[in-house]
Amino acid sequence: MTPAGSRGRKGRATDEAFREAARVVFAREGYLNAKISDIAAQAGRSVASFYNYYDTKADLLVALAEEFHAEATQMAILPYRSGLSREDALREAVAGFWRTYAKRRGELIGIFQAAMLEGEFRDRWLKMRAEAITRIAAEIRRAQADGYCPGVDPVLTASALSAMLEHFCYIWLGQGGEQLGRSDEQFGPGGARLGEGGEQLGPGGARLGEGGEQLGPGGARLGGGGERAEVPFDDERALDALATIWVKAVYWRPAVP
């Protein structure tokens, strides 16, 4: 495997091709089902070339995880340097994580799966995650110094909020949202189920477009196999709910008797 620092321009371009291909393949096949040959084919490179850069697909996933971690950390820190109130800065930090996850959903699906099954990768990921937990816990301690959220454990609260954030993103950005039934469902001609806005619903509550194609969150069109089409996911209501939970979990004061 060629060390990253010793690669020339062409080598860096090939490495980026493998990384971008892995994002596509992990999103399409899942990490467990993805094969190195699939990644190489998606990148337009040979399998032999892959091994010049990575020993295993897990090594490639680690590189992608480190990229995500660096970008998500930057997006979390920036709001606190922009003069926003702490509440607004926290809201923007959560939004930054959401948007980074949306952009990199392919590798995040792989990270979620690999962290449950591969001990070595799990340990690497938990070390990266610990940096974020430490940073969030420090913000909770600063809030407590100003009289907010008294008595809560900063580390446990940071861990709980982070776990909720990660899994919420995985469900809504990685898996297309919850599959929930409704007791107040509406029905159209022929018994077709209708959504809140009157749109037709397919199996499992999937929204359907005018031509009967399946739609994902935010109206994103899905292919015949349920794969997400190239339509940006922008569900501001989901993001607002997520950020509001974070802000209210930290910036609250006990009721005055």
C-alpha cells in the first residue's frame, strides 16, 4: 500500500476515485455486501490498483470515517466562533452535523454497519467519537456554570445526545425515514392510501409521485428498487425537531417555586 503522503497528483486522483466509488457502493449495497471488485469497477480502476492504496475495504472505510470526522468537527466548531448566542450556536452545530451526514450518507451507512460487527473498526470509530463527546460535555459544563441543566452528568448527557443524533440521521438520511402506520389514514379512489397532503401512498406508506414513482423524505424520488434518486434531501422540519431537542436538553433552568 502506498503511503498517502508520497502520492503524486495522479495517485491522489485515483485515491479520491476509490473513496467516491466506496460512498456510492456502500450506499447502494451496504458495507457488508460491498466487494472490493464493486468499488474498483465503480471507480473505473482495477482491483490490483485498489491494493496499492488500501489493504482491505475496512481500511478504506477508516479513511472515509476520518474525513467525515474532520469535516463534522469543523462544522461543529465554526458556529461558536461566529458570535452567535450559545443556544443558536448549538443549533447550528447540530445542523452542520446533519448536512455533513446528508452529503456523506454512503460512508456513514458503512460506518454504522461496520461499527456493530468489526471490533477493530469499532474501536477506531469510538476513539473519533470520544473527541466529539468530550467537546459536547465541555459545552454542557459551561452551560451548568451559568445555571442551566443543573445536576445532569455532562458526559452521559453528551453521549445520549450524540447517540440520538447519529441514529436519527441514520434513519432519516440513510434509510429514508420511519415506517409508521397512522390511525387517521385517508383513502382515495380504489382504496389508495393518501398522505397528509393528499398524495398517494404506496406499500409501507411510501409516498408516490404523479407517475406512481416512489418518493423519499422531502419528496426525493426513489428508483424502482427503492434506491434514492439524485435529489437533495432537505427536510427542515426534521432538522428543526432535532436541533430543538438538543437545545432544550442543555439550556433549561429548574422551575422557580
